[in-house]
Amino acid sequence: MSAVLLQQYREKIRTELDRVVSFWLTYSHDTKYGGFFTCIDKKGQVYDDLKYVWLQGRQVWMYCRLYRTMERFHKQEILQAAKAGGEFLRQFARVPSDSPTWKCAFCLTKDGKPVKIQRSIFSECFYIMAMDELSRVTGDKDMQTRTNAQASLGPTCARGELDWPLLAHNKTHSKMKQLMGGRSRLTWTLHSLPPSPPPCSPLPWRGLRGPMRRARR
């Protein structure tokens, strides 16, 4: 590849990244309840106001990563958006439980009430990744300590336990279904997460591909 063509690609990627970040900064923020709307059409109209916890975590992670690693995104607007998203997650993402381990809701209403809880651990992974990256940009040592402690415990379902909380409108799952659903995940907990996603990854889920492939074997 010639140097000229490489520079053209670099400029195109830079332009697209600026355009994408501007779109989400403009249309996704919920200034009333906090957090982000993530189901948005190309005109910026929200067509579903449910807030999916793993998408909330991804957006917080991305804002923090851009703020911390790219000078042109080192802006208070981005930092404040990340903090607001992190506060929404901190207040509403985790589902109350008597268990010493923990679980995040899969999705929330726009004002933070849990709608659905899933066996999968995507919500918990992105919750921890978001809070870890947020603690880096804010220098909040207490947040980092709490995040490390949460990662060391691992969510209830990832560890193969069967006592995760059910919402009032959810049907009770059979023990066999719970066991079959969790079998492929018992070998992998949040200890497998890297300390921070790879610097070259523009999207946070790429740091999870290796562990997730191992978990499915």
C-alpha cells in the first residue's frame, strides 16, 4: 500500500470517527434521567427508549477511552458525558440480591427500573469495563478498588450458581434449563477480562473475543 493511499484511509477513518462521535454526543444523551438512548435512527430519532446495560457500558467505555488516549477528544463535554453515564450505571445497573455475588439487569426503563435479566454476562462485562476505564480518567481510586472487587467476585450466573434474582413479571426457570444454559459459561469468569481493552481496538467487545470463544468450547 502506498503512503498516499494509506494517508487517504487515515483521513477517511478520522472523518468517520469524528462524525460518529458527534452523532452520539448530539442525539443519545438522556438529560432527564441520565444514561444514553441507544436505539436511534439515522435522523437521530429515538425509536426505543429501553436502556440496555451492556450498551450503556460500551458508550461510557468509549467516551473514556477517546478522552484518555486521543488528544482531540480530550474535551470536558466527553468527560462529563462519561461521568453521567457511569453514574446511571452505578445507580441502576446492578440488581439487588441477598447473594454475595451480583448480577446486572440486561435492560432498564429510561428511568432506571429493571425490565429483564439474562443468563448471559454481557451486561456485567461491559459494566466492569466501563467503570474501570472511568476510574482511569477520573483518578477515582475508590471506584477502581470497588471495580476490582466486583471483578474478583464475578457475577452470580457466570459462576454457575442458580439463585439469580427474578423480576416479578418473569417466569421461574427450571433448574435443568438453568444448568444447561450455564454449562458453557462455567469455565470463564470475569477474571478472564484483560486489565484494559487493547489500545488498537476501536470497539470494546474485541477485547472479549478470545475469552468468549474459549467459553463456548
